[in-house]
Amino acid sequence: MEKRLLLAIVLSILVLASFQYYAAKIAPQSEPGQIETRENKAGLSPQMTTGPTGHPDKQLTGGVSGETMLPGQEASFPVIEAGESKVETSLFKAAISLNGAGVAGWQLKEYKNKDGQLINLSCPERLASNLPLYIRWGSVSPLIFRGKELLKLGFEQPQGELFLQAQADPWRLDKKMAFSDQDYLFWLELSWQNLSSETRKLPDYYLVCTPGFGLQDKENRQYAEAKAGFVLGDTLKAKKWKIHSLTRKLIRRNAETGSITRLDNELPGIVRWLAYRVKYFTIIIKPEEEAKGILFSGLGEDEALCQLKMPGEEVRPGETFNQRFAVYLGPVDYDQLKRANLGLEAIFESGGLAPLRRLVMAVLKFFYKMVGNWGVAIILLTIVAKIILLPLTQKSFRSMGEMQKLQPQINSLRQVYKDNPQKLQKEIMELYRSHKVNPMGGCFPMLLQMPVFIALFTALRSAIELRHAPFIFWIKDLSAKDPLYVLPILMGGVMVAQQKMSPQADPQQAKMAMIMPIFFTFLFMNFPSGLVLYWLVNSFLSVGEQWWIKKKN
């Protein structure tokens, strides 16, 4: 087989393998040894329903660590009956359950699901003790809070606070949430007042991040991950856990009976923030003080309860212990998270390609502001990337052309030294040296383009800007696959034309050259149409580029 064809196939496979590897780096499995699954630390029987500190908790029936369920049985989520406080801003509608003061609903006004209904980031039918911002402490069951019925913000009142209050002897807990009309970020302040006549120790408690958003479709489950900022020595380092792999470590299945035991796993350490993210949306909790660790609890095969462990302290009679948290509940938008100036953008990937991905999205947004269509913006971005990489592709094509010229001589050497592979290789290398041809000259420039391509791939596949963004006619959502498969078929046709423009030594090689277009066509059929559009335009430009270089030379 012609070396140029072999290199093209190897490079294509390398690109695909790199995608798989890089996707694993974006949402990796839990590191070996990093998660050590164990039963409740208090030594209670795993068949006993327990809370995160090992105490019995009557409110946790149906989906807590230690409970055994039959295969296929789903946890029951009783309806919350204590009432709710409502918050409405220009960006969202929120419902705060008075049964435990967790977030029972969080509807985003600017984002809708496929049925045209507002996205709700918190499932209202969960247990009160599993809702985001619920507080687990001591042996106290969910507290019944009192609070304002409605807080509505807008142009006339851009900021406001929601006050909730509950009492559990000897403590009074005041929960204050400060909202802004044009921000998904709000501030949560907890005030613990000692109502007794003697000094009391407020125990460490757990603040629930989430067991998962209300978005439970296959795509969001695939992307769901927990991520936390741990302080290791003097360094803040992000750790993350893919939820679908983490949950397998938080349940134990009895092979004989088929029953499932739910487990707890606590990770001690200094924690600056905890986040739970699906593909396009996230919740982030950042305490002003450092948390003492994270507790993961099993809920099921697709969910895990993620909680921050917060330190308590001794409080004198009549005095108050205060703690404050920044909470973000909204879209995964780098600009919005960066604007908060709290380091919340750390939920995005770091590493060498992170700046390149951000540059890609910045350019894409720039073009969108110009043309008002994300599909056209992708086309313009592809053209710009092609122009920037033009010197590399020119060099690659020239090297391949030089290799093609030497092909008849290489075939002759193969006939002469067909029984002596070592001598054949030596003569071929000598031929390359005498004609000053680098056999890797066509390969290396293509490898240099891979970081740019991977950055484009990762940026386009999870950019919330492309979610439900229409392009043209039948393509109503650039984040979904082409429903008519027009783009991948066109892409395959352009790739076939590109292969036909490349001269082949014999008909067998021409047949082999058709494998990659067919393979890529089927592979891209289920890719987001925004990605397929990029690859189609890139392939079309490559055909024109190849024709121009051949004509020029």
C-alpha cells in the first residue's frame, strides 16, 4: 500500500483515538485509590437506614446509604407538604422548600427542553433531605422553616434577600439568601444562635450540593460529574469523579439475592469549592471558610449524593455562629463564571489546550455577534482556522508530492530486494537522503494540527451557545445530530472527492482509500450537527486547497 495512504489512515485512527483519550481526560473514571468505598463510619449495620454521620434518620427512607432495595425497585420521593418560598428574577424562578429549606425548583427562563418547557435544574419530587442546600446535622430531622412567600426582583428592585428561620433546641437557624436580578450567583448565609443558658458545641454538618439535576436524559447522565477544589499543601487542585462510575462504588449488590446496599464514602481534606455538572448546567458551592471534606452517598445506579462537610464550633449562650457561601446555579458559561471573580471557572478543564479552547469560543462568539447565526459563525471559524494552518498543510502536501514522485523507484527497489527486508529499508532511506525527502514530512505537519482540531472538537461539542441553536432549514439544533443526515452524507461525498484527487498507484489502493470516507460518514451520523458542519466545511476547503496547491506546483 502506498505510504501516503497508510499515513493518512494511521493519522485518522490516531485522531479518533485521541478523541477517546481526551474525552476520558475531560470526564475520567475515579482514580484508583482515590475513592475508597466503605460502609457507614459509625459502624452501623449496612441494612440500617442512617444519615451521613451514622445516626438514624427517619427522613431518609427510599434512597440513602445503607438501605437495601430489590432489583428494579425505584426510590420513592414523597411530595413535600410544608410549603415553599418563591424567588423570581429575570433569569430564573426558584422554589425553596420550607421542609428543610432545600432548593425544590430552579427553572431557567432562557433555556427550554425539547418540549418547549423551562429547564428545571432541581427535581421537586425528591426527598427534602436530598435537595440542594439542605443541611444535615446531628440527629435532627428536616426542620420546618418559616419565610416570605415571594421575593420578586426586576428593574425596580434589582437585589433582594430571602429570610428563612427554623428552631431545633437549643439552636435557632437563620438562613438568608441574597439574590441579584441579573445573575445566577447568589449568597447563602447560615446563622446558628445558641438559645440555651450554657455554651454548646455546634457539630460539624453537611451541606448538600445535589444528588443530580432534574435533567435525567441519557446525554446529561453521560456527562454528569462531581468536581471539587482540594487544597494539597499550598496548592489548590481540582479533582473530579464521573458520576456513572462513582455510583458503582457507592452501592453493593448481593449476587445471591440481587439486593442493593447503599454506601457512604467520606474524603477528608481542605475543600474550597464543590460542583456538580451535567453537559450544559452546573451547581457550585464555594464557602468563604474552608470545608473539612466531602461526603459521597449512594442513591442509585445513576446518582450520588454529594455533600460538603462544614466545621462547627462552640457557641456561647445567646451568641451566633455565622458561615457564608457563594452558590452558582445555572448554565456552564465561562464568561459568567469568570465575571463572578471567585475562581468558579475552575470547573472548566485546565491543561495545555484550555487556553486554545477558550480562544476558539471567543472567536466563535465574535463571529456570532457579527452574523447572528451560530452555524455561519462555525463556517467563518473553520475558514479562519484553515487560513492559519495553511502553511502546515502546504508543507504536508509538498512532502506527499515528493514521496509520490519517488514511488516508482521505491517499487523497483521492492522488487530487487524483496527477499532482503533489511537491505530494502537501507536502500529506501538512502533514496530519501539523496533526494532530500523527509518521509515524516507529510505526517508531522498534520500532527501539529491535532491540538487545534481537538480544541475545536471539545469546544463545539459542549458549548451551551449551540444548545437548541438553529442553523438552516431542517437543522434546528446545532447541538443535536442532523435529523435527515444531510450534513454527514455531504461530508462523506466531499471526502470521496478529496480521495479521488489524490493519485493512486493501482485500483486496489483506490478501493482502500474509500474506507475512511465511509467510516467517517457513519461515525459522524450521530455527532452534533455543529461538529459535522465544521468537518464538512473543513473537508470542502481541503479539496479546494489541494486543487490550488497542485495547480500552483
